[in-house]
Amino acid sequence: MGYTLNFGAVWRSFDLLLSGLALSLGLAVISIFIGAAIGLAVAFALTSRNRLIGAPARLYVTIIRNLPILVLVLFAYFALPQMGFRLGKIQSFVLVLSLYSGAYLAEVFRAGLLSIPRGLTEAGLAIGLTPMQIRGSIIAPLMFRNVLPSLSSTVISLFKDTSLAAAIAVPELTFAARKINVESFRVIETWMVTSALYVVTCFLIAALLRLIERRLALPR
């Protein structure tokens, strides 16, 4: 009772929060790009009629989507070295977030692929395109345009998941906030400012994705 807000300690260390935010964004961007590549490949496998391709893809999605990401982070950082795979803190987290985002984006992309009429594939074959050319120049661009609204929420969720990197001492935003909190004992102020940074960043990401969605929207 009688607690007085004092943001002085937080403002003096604000550059540490900004540095952590920059690292969080970097982790998110790299992981999402890698995850998108994984997700697209898995989505094509999921929609394939070949069971030898579809079965491993479904197994991957099922396992990753039913494991907490924190468990995956701790496994990658602490267990993989015991198996001979040594990765740094940042590399471990990027690996996990990429695989995690790949599983979720695979379902997003799969829904987008199923929304595209089969006639487009037949038309591509009719003009002499190979299946790979059809997927790269016709199917994938249309699918991406269709899934942009769903993709936005997934991207924002994955950015927020970067906070779990603090569990293995990656100096992202949440880790930086914990450090300031321990050093200054200004618990309320530290987490108020950190929360505001997360909210503003998520708002800006959403606004950017909405702008891209409007630019790519088909004219009516």
C-alpha cells in the first residue's frame, strides 16, 4: 500500500529494452521466413495424394502442434547437446520457433491451397507448364493472397512467443525487462513499459500486414 510510481530507473535503462525489442523482432522475422518455407513445403505435402509424402507431414504437424513451445525450447537447448547437437542460445531458439511456426503455417497454407480451384492447375498443364511451375507461379501467389488475414494473427502470435527465449537467457525484450526489474525493484513500472512496447509493436505489425493485404487485394 502507498506504492508510488517512479519510472526513472526504467527510462535510464530504456535502451536495454529497445535492444531487447530489436532482438525479439529479429528472432521473429528470421523464424517466420524459415517457418513459412517449411510450412509451404509441408502444406503441399499435406494436400498431396501420395501417402508417403503426406503421412510424415501430418506426423510433424501433429507432434509440433501438441507440444508446448517452452518444452521444445528447453529440449533444443538442454537435451540436443547431450545427443551431440550443440547450438547457441539464439540458434536453438530460432530452430524451435521456425519448426513451431512451420507447423502452424502449414495448416494456414493448406487451407489456402484447398481454396484454389483445381481448374487452374489443369489450365497450367494445358499451356505447357510443369507442376513445379504451376505451384510457384500460379498456386502459391494466389494461396498467399487468400491466407493473408489468417496469416496476420499467426505472425503476431509468433512475435509474442519470442518472449519464451528468456527461459534460456536470450537477451530479448522479456529478458531485458527481468534484468531491469531485478536491478531496480520497480516491478510495476518495468512491466507496464514492457507491456506497452509489446502492444505497440503488435499494433504496428498488424497495421503493416493490413496494408500489404489491401495492396494485394483483387480489384472489385
